[in-house]
Amino acid sequence: MAYDLADAIALARANKAQGIAKAKLPWREKKYRPLVFTARFGWKVRDGDRLLLSLGRLRDRIVLPVPEFTDRSGHLVTPERWGEMKLCWSTVARSWALHISYRAVDDSLPGAGSPEAPEPGAVSVHAVTVAVDEGVINPMTLAALGPYGAYEVLVINGRGARAAKQVRNKGMARLQSKMSCCRTGSRRHRRLAEAKRKLRAKTTRRLRDFNHQVTAKANRFIRELVAAHERTTADGTDVVVRLVVGDVRGIERNTEKRRRASRSTRQQLSQWERGTQERQLAYKTGLPIQYISEANSSQTCPFCLHRRKVRGRRYVCANKACALVLHRDAVGGVNIHTLAVNDGTFVPVPPGTDIRVKYLRAQPGWSSGQRERHGFHQHAQARAGASRWREARSSAWYRATCTADVGDAGVAAVPKGEPR
């Protein structure tokens, strides 16, 4: 704690020396602080199945089962690779969580530090620019030139996150409306507050998983693209990567004061997790993020540079001689790539260039069997009503999994009402 306080004081003084007027010395008393257990001194593993966390001399230790987890490559992380640990209290989930740091292999993409400078001894450098167009509906759209001159575009769908946020917003509004009719501190008020906490914690876990799914797919796309360029480049040529993101920083600020959008749009902008996804993508790829203005990138045709502001996801060029039809986010990604490689200037894409668009869900969708069983559940619940919801759900599951057609070989149909 003393070291953290000293670091905060030093940082505040450095900010004041730089002329930052809002810099303040640490003054707020924090109610929750993580417990830090240093490597080789604060924790130890005994008998291979118990993790001992030391709280100091003459104090009982915290004994936990040894956690098992894997790294990004899928290999089990053994205690020999563990470093500092932190026991943190989550104010949202109201539970403890143990954060373990470990040594990982540096798998940063080549040229992450300085994409323009060649490495010592290299004959030449082949730079690959990856453009990212961020959005609320589709959180990330990546566009880059493939090794054979065609544009490779990946559109990652983000409707799962929008659905999770909508469930949270509607549930919180419903619970808050009920709490406003209760006396503060009453039994019903405490139960509703607990329900709000559970809903908020569940949504936080869903969004955390969603963000990792999005950035993992983006990271895989970039690495596969770099591998394809490395296979086609000449020997002695280093392939380096440049990650460029359309600059939308600050778009969510002062939306209510300026009245730039409707209430629902302002809510979506304020709950947009763009910064979290950017940090995760920079960490997983090891690439520094460069920002570029994306003004009119989704309105400009990449081939003829005609502008047209469209609604929906389908872009149709206003120039009848061009008549380009493409996904609107793919148009934005291609134009951001054009701006990045031409110093912020729109340059038409050469005619005849292929633009290959690939769509991915951030999270796996339902299989045909799951969707069929879900339909059974919904129809049975609607017929039974709210009072017999549990019975209707069990009967729907039984019909979806245990019944068979009369014409099936070796299966005898049992008339309704007769014992089985």
C-alpha cells in the first residue's frame, strides 16, 4: 500500500509539472484494495494441490485449491510460470477473485515496435496495413490487401452484445421502478437490490466473454493474413504490420448536451465498449494502434469516390456507371485502408479489384437442433400460460427429445393416455 501511495504521489507531481491543471494528489479513501502476494514469498504450493496465501507472520494463511487454467495457445500454465497474485473484491459481483500473472511467450507480430524501420540485416521490408472500422452493430470490421492484390474484409457481428445490454437495461429499469415503491431497507427493497446486483454481474460476465471473442477473431484474421504474405514474399524480406483504426474517440461525450442523437442512440454510444476492445486487440497482437480520421469513409464509394449516405447495412453507389453494392462497414474498412496508405487522402481503388467479405458471429450461434427445441419450449409455454411455465417447459423438452415418428423402423407409437 505504501508503494502504491508513493507511485500515485510521484505521478501527480509529474502531471502538475507538465501543466495538467486537473491533476490532484491522492486524497480519496478507498474502501476496497486488492491483497498482493509476491512471487516466491507471498504464496506457495504445497502437496501439489493446495495454494497457500500468506497474510504475514502470526496470521493464518488462506488455503485454496490449486487453480488450473491455460494460456492463449491452449497449454496448461504450471505454478513454475506463476508470478505475482492479487486477491480482488468485485464490487459488482460481490465476490472474491484471484488474479494470477504468469510468464508467457512473446508472440507479438513482427514489426510491432516500428513498422516502417527494417530490421538489421534485412534486405527489404514488406509492410501490411490492417484497417479497422469500429461500430456499435458490428464492433470490428477489418480490411487489408491480400498477397495477390484482393481486399480481404472480415465483418464481426456484435448483435449478441446489444442483446445482452438491452436485457440489462430493461431489467434494471423494471427493478428500479419496483424499488421506487418500497421503503429503503425493507425486505422487498433488499431483495430487489440483490436482483439488480445479479443482473449487473451476469451482464458483465457476458460482455467480458463477448469482447474476448471479438478480439480473438480479429487477432486470428491478422495473423493468418501475415502468414499468407510471408509465404508469398521473397526470401530475405521481412513482413511488418501496421494497425490503423478509424478515430471515433470522444463520440460518446456530451451527447445529451449537444442533442446529436436520439435517446436510444445516446444510450448505445455511452455503453459502447470500444476502448476495451482496442486495448485487448493491441495486447493480443502486440501492435501499437494508430488512429486516422474516418470522416465520410462509410459514405464514399471506394471505386468512383461518389458519396451517398445510406441507411441500413447495404451500400449502393449513387453512380450508375459504377453501381457498387457492398456491405456498408466493408466500404468503411476499405476506405480507412485507402486513407492509411495514402496519407489521409481518398484514392480510388483500381477497377477490377476483388473485395472478399467474410462474416463471423462473435459468439457461436444455435445449431438446428437447439433452435428446434427452443421452438418447442416457446410454443408449450405460450399454450400453458405463466402459471404452468415449469410444467410446460419439461413437457416440451420431453416431446423434443423422446418422441419419434410413427413411420420410424423399430419404434412403436404409443397412443395418448396409455401407459408406456
